[in-house]
Amino acid sequence: MVKVVKFGGSSLATAGQFSKVGEIIRSDESRKYVVPSAPGKRNPKDTKVTDLLYECYAAAEAGEDFKPRLRKIKERYDAIINGLNLKLSLEEEFRKIAVDFSDRKGKDYAASRGEYLNGIVMAAYLGCDFIDAASVIVFDKNGEFDAEKTDRVLKERLKKSERAVIPGFYGAKKDGSVCTFSRGGSDITGSIVAKAAKADLYENWTDVSGFLIADPRIIENPEVIRVITYRELRELSYMGATVLHEDAVFPVRKAGIPINIRNTNAPEEEGTLIVESTCHHSKYTITGIAGKKGFVAVNIDKDMMNSEVGFGRKVLSAFEQNGISFEHMPSGIDTMTVFVHQEEFEGKEQQVLSAIHRLAEPDTIDLEADLALIAVVGRGMRSTRGTAGRIFSALSHANVNVKMIDQGSSELNIIIGVTNRDFDTAIAAIYDIFVKTQL
């Protein structure tokens, strides 16, 4: 069996955390390839190493003396190295970074050094090979990730190492210039390595014991989701659930590799298993609840709309022309509503409305702002009658006015629109009726 294990920044913030990670890796011989993030916060008031690197490089770009900031970053690594009693020095690495910062090697290069240095420390601590991600994670000349070439190069390199550390978050173009994924991109690297290694499992270790059914900032101690499918995960991630970078799903999904979200600080807990498909029955009808605030509903009325060929296309063209994507589009016989992000829409609202009038000639257009969308997701909803009715009942008892409800043909999720001010109340009511009371 082969496992690829990725550890987040909070799991590697101190020597003590490194020791926990070492115990986890050494406790299972199948954990062969390790993908570390840069050191995260040691306490709530602390700063992540990646953010310190951004600040340091900004000072270099501005022509300021950045070396005192760089020394502080080195102190973070020295504390970890000394705490682990390693015979390792990063002096040469930091000298090179100082030169490269002076030469303005770029923000991506600066940000990537957190993972790069942590990878060197991790490899020394575990006594295994270090593989610089810049040599195996390939970006094209435009800075786009080249999945096919990366898979080919990485497969060949991994054949030479029975055990190795590959830093997360970054890769390089053909000319050697470093490129990074978006923040949280170490999750993506772990997924890429798992695919190339033909792993049986990709373990993603963080500071929570898996995906939670609802946001713990809204629900006190929400239950953990034990098994979730990729499609359910995609729905919840899209609506704001952020334990795993959503782009990390695609490489392993294609290869049929499950992901296990685990807690470094509670390794005895089984966490959440993310799979392509499962006959495992959910404990509850729903798998999870997630949502976002800050939407506008653009309500369009026109008599006989349903018999006008191309009406929807004309309306959506008005948004496309102004570079605005839409989230949902529920419709009736003579009405159509387009939900868009309020922040994107506000600066262009009059241009969009004018375009709709010009292209579609509606009878009226009405706007409703400050709305939130909530996704109730679960494979169990397909075989359970009355799910929508229970949601309406719960929201009614909580005095929440439903602005919109939309159910996909897959019956995997139901989207509910409410006002921003009712957002927390609505999620609590839905969680209560499906999880706490289990009516």
C-alpha cells in the first residue's frame, strides 16, 4: 500500500508539531511521500511564514533593507531545527534567498521559499529524499499548470525514491522561474503527487478532524462527516466550506484515489473519507450545509416569456458582456431571476440593466440586494421523501422568509435564498431539524 500525506501549516508551525507529524508518518510504513506546507501560526496573534515572506519581498521591491525581516524568518526555522536536535544549517539557503530577493526574482519565488525550506527540514528529520517541487511540478510559459507533463515527469522521479518529501504550493516553468498555485495550493500538490505515485490513499492532515456538517462559527460543535463523495464535496466547497482546496479534488478524482482528512492533533480520530462513490449510508438525510452571503437577485418579468425562443440567452448575454458570472437562475412562466455576486454587480448594475432592456425587452426589472445562498447537500436526499418540506418547515418555525429555492436534477442539493440577516438563523434551523432532532 502507498499513501501520500500532506501536512498543513498549523501542523508544522513548531518543533513540537513536527514531532507529532514524525510520529504519524513513522507509525505507518505505507506513508511514503510527504508534502509539507510552510510553517503556520504558532498562536492566534502570530503570522504565517508565507505572509512574512510576502512582507519581506515587498520591502526588497521597495528598495528597503529587508534583511532584518529575513533574519526573523530564519529564526522561525532555526527554532524548529534546534527543537528537533537536527544537525542541519539553512545558512546557505538564506544567503541565496537574500541575493534572489535583491535581484527581484518575483513574488511567487518569495512565497514558495516557505514550503521549500520546510521540505528540507522535513526530509532531514525523516531521513528521506528531498525532491524540489520546481523540478517536478511543471507550469507552461503562461504560468498555467501543465498536468500532463507534470504527471509524466513526477512518475519518473518518484520511481527513484522509495520515500521522499516534495514541498507543496509551487513548481516552475521551463526557464526555471518559480510559479505558485493559489493560497492553500499545497493541497493541490499533494493530490498531484498521489496521482503520480498511484497511491491507494491521499491523507490530508490539518488542525480539524475532517469536514463538519456545518460551520462551527454558527453551530456549536457540529458533527463530523464520516464519508462524503467528490460531488457532495464540490457542492459544499463551492458554497464556502474550505477545509480542502477545491482544485485538489480533480487529480485524485480522475485516478479514483480517496482522500482522508485527518487531524494532526488527534491522529486517533478517523476524520472524513472523500470518495468517488459509496454504498455507505449517511447517518443523516443530509451530508452538509454551507452557504455564502452577498448576492443580488435580478428579477425579470415579461409576458409570454416561456414562448420566446432565446429569451434566457439574451438576458445572460447582458451579464456576459459586462464580465459578470451568475450563480443560479430559477424561473417561472413569465419570470426569471438571476443571482449574481453583489460586489461584482454593484459597479456595473446600470450597464447590465440597460443591456437587458436592449437585448430582451422585458416588461419590468426589479433588484433585491443583501441576499445569501445556502446549499443543503446530501446523497441521502435522493431516497428520502419530503426533504424540501422539512427545510421549509424548519425555516418557517425560525421565522425565516425564503426568497428562492432551487433543486438540481441530481437531487443531490437544494439551494435556498434568504436575506443576509437570516443567514445564521437559517443554517441553525436546518441543522437542528436534520441533525439534532432527526425527525
